[in-house]
Amino acid sequence: MKSAIRKNLNRFLDFVLPRFCVHCSKKLLTEEYFICTGCHEELKIPDDEFIKSEFNRKFADKNIVSGFSSAFVFEKDGVLQSMIHSLKYNQNFKIGVYLGKLTALELQSKLDLWKPDMLVPVPLHTLKKTERGYNQSFYIANGISSVTGIPVSKSVIKRIRFTQSQTTMNLEERQENISGAFKCVDSKKVSGKKIILVDDVITTGATTNEAAASLLASGAEKIYAVSSAIAEY
């Protein structure tokens, strides 16, 4: 009874205040969230070989991150880019929770295999967080947590150095830019724990490796990395 009432209320609200797909601007149906069914079907899921290859390229030689996975492939001008742009720059933080849920559903078996103790969103510097109003990775982590039950710990690591946008940087420039940017501030909480670092997009892995190194240095047992999207470079 309550579900029927809620469904009818949602239909009424969609009639009065219609919602539109953040990618193609098509009017959304009541059961659709942020993107229409057609755009959802365009999301590209990476296969196991691609994930393995990206792990070898971005993480294996550093011996810092023990495992990695990503739910979708980031494509220029694609659906996921529109979703992440809306999340980061249009104050649409609920997309982060939705992306986190999609990420958890895609990666459930791997998350179960890792048996993590906590999810740690990659933090923003205080200035960047103040400018944006929130950390998008925190909401993605919350979405993952709502599906898996893995707790989120957002205050065990801090970004202690402001860094420039890395969009146009190569791997070497990104590594130099992010060097020394993170500090674990709660070693007791991370000591002996298996931790999943959560980010929206992983490109070169430089940020993830740097954040993971600070947690390992503070006694974490293993660090894994998860993102909603993986971008090739």
C-alpha cells in the first residue's frame, strides 16, 4: 500500500517538476534516476582482462595497492563524463550516491573477496572542498556502503598540500604534483586493517598510489582501490 502511494506521488512530482537525463536531456521516467535507460545502456563495463592490464600499468610495479577494480570505462563526451561533471560542478551530490550504488553492484564479488574493513574516500584539500562544498568521492563511498554494508571512514587521511588540476598532466608530472599530498591522521584506526580507497575516476593511478602509501606507512595491512570509472591515458 505504502509503495503504491509512494509510486503515485513520484509520478505526480515528475509531472509537476519533470527530471531530465544529465547526458541527453531526455525526460526521465519515474523509475529512472539521473540518466535515461538508453544512456544507462551506453555505460561501458570493463572486462577482467582490461582491469588486469590497467592494474599492471598503474599499480603493480609500485607494490602499494594490492588490488584494483573499476565499474565503468570513462569515455570522452560519454554518459559517465556527463554524470561526473554534474556531480563535481553542478552541486548534484546525489549522483555520487547513485554512482556508488552502481559501482557496488558491478563489483560486489570482488569486494566480497577482499573482505575490507573500511572504505576511505580520497580526500580533497580543504580549499578545494570549500570551493566545491563537498567531496564527491565521499558520496560515492556512501553509495557503495549502502549496498555492501562496509563502513565509511572519511577522517583517517587528509590532503595536506594543495595540488593543481592534473587533467592536462602526464604521468611524471602527476606524480610530482601529488607527491607528499596526503597524511594519515588516525594510525590507530587503520593499523592492521584492509582498506578500500574510493575515487570517482582513476587515470594514471598517481593520486591513489600516493594516498595508499600514507595509509600503509601508518600500519594498514592492505590497500585496495575502487573507482566508478577508469580512464585510459
